[in-house]
Amino acid sequence: MWKYLLIGSLALIISCSDQQSDLTVLMVWAHAGQAVERKVLEQQVKRFNSLQTEIQVQLTFIPEQSYNAQVQAAAVAGELPDMLEFDGPFLYNYVWQGHLEPLDKLLSAKLQEELLPSIQKQGHYLGKFYAVGTFDSGLGLYARRSALKDTGVQIPSGPDNAWTDDEFATVLAALASRDPDGRVLDLKLNYSGEWFTYAFSPLLQSAGGDLIDRNDYQSAEGILNSPQSVRAMKALQNWFTRGYIDSNVDDAAFVSGRVALSWAGHWEYSRYAEALGSDLALLPLPDLGKGSRTGQGSWVWGITKHSKNPQAVVRLLEFLLQPNEVLVMAAANGAVPATRTAIARSPLYGDKGPLQLFARQLQGGFSVPRPQTPAYPVITSAFQQAFIDIRNGGDIQNAMDKAAAEIDQDIRDNKGYPQVD
């Protein structure tokens, strides 16, 4: 009898072992951003795991402030996960370091065609598609409609007729004349880091400047410190020197009524709409001569070269990019849905939706991706420092010259960032 029990036990162990060997376990890292985003992603992973038996996703959240440092440490140790979330502009550095697998032949052509132009543009590098987001970002001017009506200035209906530099200056002056302390504009100075590049480099491009020469990404000299870029930063500095900017240390400048304008992203819509209701208006950023421009890009997903199961990772990606899943995340974080179908179904971003401007900007060529080069971490760091210097009243040309020199030195130090196989 013991013999038969032993044989039966062995058969059960072998059977369980076979079942386990058929299970693909995927390690996925995501940034610990907004609580609502974390909750939705956890629910999405749970749904994916329950809908099939071949793949099991293990999700790990990494603190946002140390995210890139932990990715770099894991890469050195050979311990990257199968799928990695990262801030879009860092894609190019990760590709240069050899961490990412191209998606061109993994994601279906039909799905790639469904993606917004901005998602496709940001995810491509050197002719290959490396990363995809389930949402993109929106950047604009939130306004108190009633306050603007009192100024007598026409409210722009879209990016094609955004306020000019002079018109925006007139608006600020008119609002300030009716405000007790003259502080009428919130620039989200309570934020830090990447916000400054994302939010204010569009001013450079609107004026005809930029962060770097995008023809070959080999130099910022004559571009970042060009007369056009300096003029854009002069306009920005004037808003400070004339006392129009609220420091917003409590992050309540707009919702409390201290200011009439807030330079902010899609993530503020829910809070602002709750506070202002029908008095809330969404406007494009001002046009400094070459058309209104706006930031784009957000957190994206990529498959690491460490993964032994890229096809399984693609199944997860395709699940997250289903219209219903895209809309669930967009409803939680207020972001622009990443696919055309999802936008069409969105009550926020579809026709006549209150955030339709953000979708128009991304689909109509008004958004500019941050520079698609491995040098981007240095570019954004240099520009952030220049912004701080200029905000504090520093000489604009000197600040921009210093930033351009720092970027060019980094490019030289890395021999132009040649692509490695």
C-alpha cells in the first residue's frame, strides 16, 4: 500500500511541476506616482492575471524620485525586470545603454496605427519603436472665465489663435490691475525637476529656439542660447519682475482664487473643475512668434533585453492598450488617452469634451517631444538650472550660455553618443 501511495505522491508532484513549468512569470516595474494610478494599475494587472492561466505578472512599484537610479543599479547588476515603466524622455538614454528591446515586430501594426502621433513620435528612436504609453500628457493655461471677461480680451478658441506675447502681457497687466497683490499667474513653482523643462521649453520652440540642434543632436550652442531662446526666457523673466507670479507654496493659488491663470497639466483638471465648475476655461499657451507649442510625453512601457519572454510581455502591453483599459487609466489620472479609439469614446477628450484642446494639440502638430537623444538627462538638468537662475533675476544670456556649454561638454565627453548594438 505504501508503494502505491508513494507512486501517487510522485505523480502529483510531477503533475504540479509540469503545471508550474507552463506558467510564465513576468516581473514588471512601475513608478509609484499618484495613488489613483497605482490603484488602477494594480487592478489592471489583477484582471490580466485572472483572464488567462499562462502568464502571471508580478508588479513592483519603485519610488519616483529614485526611479532612474534604481533602474541604473539594476542594469549594472543584470537584474532588470521584463517590463519597465519610465519617463518618456529617458527612453533614448536607455536605448543607448542597450537596455531596451525594439517593439516594431512585436506589437501589431494595427495597434501601432491606433496610437496618437505624439505617442509614436516619442517612442521612436533611430528608426525603431522602443516604448509605448497608455496615455499622453496635456499642458495649457487654466483660467477663470469670469476674470478674463472683465479684461475685455478675447478668449482663444484653440492653438491656432492663441494669445501673442503682447496679448498675453496685456492680459496679465489687466488682471493684475484688478488684483489686490498683483499676483495673477501660477507657474507651479511648488513643483521641481522635470516640470521646468516640460512646462517651459515649449516657450523656446514657440519663439523659434530650442534646447538643442535637432538635426543631429550634437550641439546646443547657437540654439539654446540663440536670440530666439533668450527672447523667450526674457518674456518669462518679465512675468517675475513685474510681480505677476504667485509662488504657490501651498498649491492652492488657483483653487483658492488668489490667481486667475494657472500654467498646468491635465492632472489638475479634476481638482480645478471641482473648485470652479463652469467658470473654468482651458486655453493654449501663448504664441511667441512661431505658433503656440506645448509639452508632450509621459510615463511609458518598454521591454528590457533582460526579458526571456518578450511575446508574453507584449500580451500584457496589448491588454493595457485595449480601449476600455486605456479609458480606465485616463479616467483615474485625467491624462490624454493614447489611442484614437479611446479618445473618440472619452467624455473628457472626445468632441466637445472639456479637455478636447489637449487632444487637438497632440494630434495637430502643436506638441514638441523633448529632445530624442541619450544626452537628455544632461539637457534637462542644464535647462532646469538656467530656469532657476533666470527666475531669480540672473542674466539670461549668461544662464543660457552656461547651459549650452554644459550640454556640449557632455556630448563631447561621450563622443557624440554613438549608437551601440
